[in-house]
Amino acid sequence: DTEVTQTPKHLVMGMTNKKSLKCEQHMGHRAMYWYKQKAKKPPELMFVYSYEKLSINESVPSRFSPECPNSSLLNLHLHALQPEDSALYLCASSQDLRREGIMDTQYFGPGTRLTVL
Amino acid sequence: QKEVEQNSGPLSVPEGAIASLNCTYSDRGSQSFFWYRQYSGKSPELIMFIYSNGDKEDGRFTAQLNKASQYVSLLIRDSQPSDSATYLCAVNYGGSQGNLIFGKGTKLSVKP
């Protein structure tokens, strides 16, 4: 089973709101990722957690705040977003970052479609 | 500079034909290569991964890797209309702390 779940599926928020996106996996994976994908563009990496510690932050604005409460859960807290932040937010997980020197396969969740008004 | 290049298409093939999708990358140190399929409005779905030079087959799909030429391809045999989607090539960059870089994707259309 390679299922990653994300909630909510859709989210509409104003620029002054605070909201959170949630991602969950029960595959025992120890690496989890947040990506942002705009229409007709490829996914862009935002954050990587490895063994519940932040491993990579791709210079993401502070209005996006990731959190990894445990090995199965990954949250993305949103505050004071801009309309240009509207996008599909994808969570992914992999068993580890790398195994035997090779980058591990990432499995994506269904995504949260975010609209900022 | 991190670059993964794909022909954006659209690539149109008739049903039953072989679809050939190509990808080039700029980092000679890359070791991991992935093909994802993405239907419109959906998330990427893993099709194949390949680490070693040569061919890797899985059902109707064959991934080909040539590290000397920095080239990876995906062949889809007996193409079906349900294969119509955007195919994303993804390559790792940056060594032990590296991340996955995606190409812009090739849109494939299989005509009945």
C-alpha cells in the first residue's frame, strides 16, 4: 500500500486567515515532503522532513510554516497568504531520503487545491 | 544550474502505437531518475524509476537510461487513450542532501 492522504481536498481562504493543511501516511516512511504546483507547471519542492526533523527548506516565505508532529503526520500552517499562493499543494513520502546512495522513491498524496482570495 | 528538459508536446500518437517520451538533465552526478504520470487536476503517480544504465521494463512501459549522454526516456507500448496525460521526468540533484527536480512535463494524447 502506497497511500498518502491529504486534507482538506479544497480550501478557500482570505489573506488574513490562518489555516492548516494535513498529510498522513501509515507506510512507515521516515521522509515527508511538501510541494507546490501551479497550473501547467511542475511540482516545486518547499520542505523536506527526515526522521521528523526539517532537512530542506527551499527558501519558502515564512507565511508557510511546516510541522512534523510524528513520523506519520505532516502539517503545513498557512498565515497571511497572498493570491499568488493559490496552487495545488502536494504532500509526498518516501521510506527514507536515500537508500544505498540512491534517492528513494517518493509517493504523492492527492493534494489540496488552495485558493487565496 | 539544475535543469531537466522535456519536450512539452503535445505528443499525439494513435491508439496501439508506441509513444516515446524523452528527458535530458544537466547534472552528471545524478543517480536517480523517475517518471510520473499526472492526469489533469490530479497528483503525480509513479510510473517507473531507474538507477542503472540500460533498459528497465514494467508491463507496457520501458525506461531507458544513458548516463554518458545524460538522457532518460520512457516508451509506452500499445498506447491506450487512458495513457493520455502529462508525463513528468524527475531527477535528483545535490548529493546526500539533494532533492528531486522535475521537468516541465510532456503532454501525451492517444487518439482512438
